[in-house]
Amino acid sequence: MYTVRPGSRAFHEICIGCRASRINGLKQRGMRRHYGSHETRAHDSQVWSRSLGVLLAIGAGAALFHGSRRYGLRELHAEAPPAPVEMVIEKPKKKEGLSKEENRTMISSQHLQVKQSWENPGVYAWGSNSGRVAAPDSEEAFVKSPRRIPYFDGVLLWDIKLDRNFGAAITENGDLVQWGVDFSSESGGPTPTLMGKNLIQLAISRDKVIALSKSGKVYSLPVSQSEQLSGPKPFESTWIPFWSTQSPISYRQIQPPKEKVTSIASGLDHLLMLTSSGRLFTSAASTTEFPSKGQLGIPGLTWTQRPSGPYDQPHEITTLRGFTIKDIAAGDFHSLAVDTEGRVFAFGDNTLGQLGFDYNPESPSIDVPSLLPISKLYAGTNQVPRVTGVAAGGVNSFFTVDATRVAGQGEDPIASRGTIGRVSADTWACGQGTYGGLGTGRWTHVQGSPTKIKALSSLYEYDEPTSSIIPIRLARLSVGSTHASATMNNVTYLGAHKNSSENDTNWGADVLWWGGNEYYQLGTGKRSNVSQPVYIRPLDAGEAKGKEREREEHRFQSTPRKRIKVNGRWVDLEQRVECGRFVTAVYSGVCS
């Protein structure tokens, strides 16, 4: 992915004009030489030709004069050959009196974005505001462009999750805050709820907030503040030996036996828990509906056939024993898991092809983890695929794949040595494309077999430190109920400092968006759905306007990880994107 500045096109056109002038000059000189080669003809022929030419010229001139007056034609004049175009090299934009840092922010919007993300960390949100999530202090139905949530100004977060009617976030100190009408119709904004647990990751269902602590414990609590205050409150140990106190809010702890949970993901009714040993556990995650579409991965497990004990007790997916799972993802009613060998297992609802299998009306759901035949997608390409990650949301699934070029049968390895071993980083999608959620440019209703997102696949760039061409992978893929966002792992630069050149600027990672936009959740400022990845304007677009930027390519880039000083202390910080249910956020995330 290369960026071509506007000036390069003008330079190209100037070069073409220069070449055209030179070619025309050569043609004219050649024609003169050609006409001069007839001087050896007889003198009488020359006289006759010259006399005839004079008569014809006089007649043609008279006809042209009268014709031009009759038809309004302009008089013709001989023109001198055009002078060579003078190439003007654009001078730097630096203005007198500006400091080095002021000049950097003026010449590069990317540098300005990085600077603002460090100086003013916080949360930007947009999309549906019917539940007071995108703008808790506003009665607007929609937030059409990125807007800061004042509560989070200067605040770093571990994680954030957004539903249409409620939001939840984990602050840097590991406390949970909640807001939105489903949390409390009377609350004026984010409110701390579960505190002192050292939380680091979030998942949400229909009516539950599930949080993972750094120690590997999983906590489940109601979305509603009234239920938190009225429900059963467990006793908690204190720093005083043999002394415990009752929790101020109601919550439950979900813990697989003798396992430390390292990652969680949830749908509307179910929860996935990945442990440090690579085992996968599932449980119910909603009090309104028990998972019934196979998304738990336990054949025959229903509300009536569940074992005795709590309804949300964890169940190990025993069919995955022997596979070391490394990554998980969950849509509304389906689940995905990928192991350390790059194999993908899918289970749950498949009515729209979201599992990666063609829809079968006789079996609309699959209740046992099934291996997805990714290798078939590369049949006949002499590439060996390996899945590196999965993502899901709503009724869509996404797979990132590293495909390595190998020698084909009978292929000369010496003749193909330039391509053997080359890795192509691809992204595949399946599920519903009615709102453009597949990102393929098509509005397919049901997409069973995974289809490649060409805008995010087979991309390369030059890496200066290694002096080589490298594939551009995805750094992060966030999927909401109908829309998605991809943060590219392109080459970034954060090395500008006070002693470097005034033209030394920082730049971040490209971010692209696609899918449903009925609630302005894509951030384009428009309401039309988008079927293929597009850029959006910077978060603080209003501060970046000016004549000096009229010709500059202007798009949002997220700031990658960097250790900086915030409020007098050093922290590892990066910007992250979170796509929720009709709502989107960009937040300043703390790194472990």
C-alpha cells in the first residue's frame, strides 16, 4: 500500500508535456530535412512547380478569407513552437516564525493525529444514541461523527464494549464503569460498578456484563443497576485474616475448575472462555434465553437436558481435547476457535452461512465444533494456508490467513525462486452481506463459503529497516452487529523527536470501515451502507482544516503502541477501535 502525493501527478503531466515538445521539435526538423532532399530536380520543373504553387496559394487564400467571414471563423496565424515547460519544484510549507513541532503539525495531518492522541487521551464515540451510549449527555437520536465522551477525557482503558442501549468499560486501575438507559435511565453518564477486581477484558450479552480479571477470574453481573443493587450479593475476603464483607453489588463468578482463563468472548446468550492450557469452555450468558442454536459446542445440551447446578456453569468442549486453542470469537449465535496449527473450528447457528459452510435447511445449526476446510480456498494456487486469527459479530465471521507460496508439482524451483516462500496475508469473510458486512463489494444475502476481501488481501509494502518487501497484515479486526473495522499492521513511524528534522513527522496505522450504516456507525457522516472498506476523516477533523491541507490526503489513522508520559507517569498506550451494536468507539487503550 503506497501513498502517492498530489504533486507527483502534476510532475508526471509536466514530464509528458516536455516529452511532447521534444518529439514535435524532432518531427519538424526531420520534415525540413526531407523537403530539402529534392533540390536535385530540373530547373524547369522547379519554375513550373513554383508558378503553380503561387496560383494555388492565391486561390486558396481567397477562398479561406471569404469562408472565414461567412462562417465566423477566426483568422489563422502561424505560431512559434511552444517553449519548453519550466519545471517548478514546490518549496517546503514551513512558514517563518513557526517552531519545529508547529511546522510538523502543519505539514502532516497524520503527525497531528498522533500528537493529539498522546496529549489528549480519551474516548470518541458515534452511531446510535437512542440508549444514551454514544453521547450520554445528549438527547440526540444519532451521533453522526466522532465525538468525545467527556467522562473519559484523560482516562486510559483496558477494554470497552458497546450495545445500542448500554456501554461498559474497564479503566486503567481495573474498575468497571457502566452507562446507558439499560443500565439506568436516571444516570447522567458512566458510573463505577464492580471495583477492586483488577479487570482487564470485557464481554457483553443481552443482559449481562462479563469481565475477566488479570488473575484469570471471570465475573458476571447484571447490566441493570437496579438488579445489581437488589440481587444477591456475595461475601468477599478482606486484607484482615478470616474477615469478609458483603459486596455492594450483585455478581456471580464463573470459573472453569482448576483453570486460569486468559480470554473471553460472548454472543447474545453464550460465553466462550479460553484457558492458559488451550482448553475451551462455554456457558450460558443471559437470563432471558438459554443457548439453543448449538453455540455452546456441547451436543444435546439444552435447557431441559442441562446438568444440575447453576444455569451458567462452565462446560468444557471435550471434542476439542487434543487441540491447543489459541484464539476465539463469537457472533450473536455462533462460535469460532482456531488452534496453534492454524485450524479453524466453527459451531452454532448457520442460517446465513456464518460458520463458513453452505446453508443446509435440514440442519440450520451445528452443535459440535466442525473443522473448516480452509485449504480448499487455495486449491490450485501452490499456496499453503494457515489461519492466524478469527473475528465475529452479529451473523458474520472473518478469518485472517497467511498463505505461503510453495513449489508446485513439476515446477522448477530455480526458475521460481523469487516467489517460493513468499507469504500472502489474506482476509476472508462469510455470513450475511445484505448491509455490506462482508466487505467484498457485494450485497450477498447468504454467503456460506468464505470469500476473500480483496481490499484487505495480498497487500505489500517496502520495509526500510530490513530492505525488503513485506506483507501487510491486520493488526486488529473489530466486528459489530452489522459493521466492522480493520486496523492495518502497516509500517508506522513514531520516532520524531526534538532533535530530528523539522520535516520528520510521525504517522500511524491505516483503519478501514465497512458494513451497515443506518445509524451513522461507520463515521462517514452519511447514512448509506458501505459494501467495501473505506477510510473516514480524522477524529478531530474540524481542527485539521485549512488551505495548506486542501490537497493533502486526509484520513484517520490510529496511533500504535508507544511508551509515553501521561499525567506525569510512563505508560504503554495505543489507540483501538471497538465496533458494537450500531455504535462505534475509538479509545486510548493501555497495554499490558
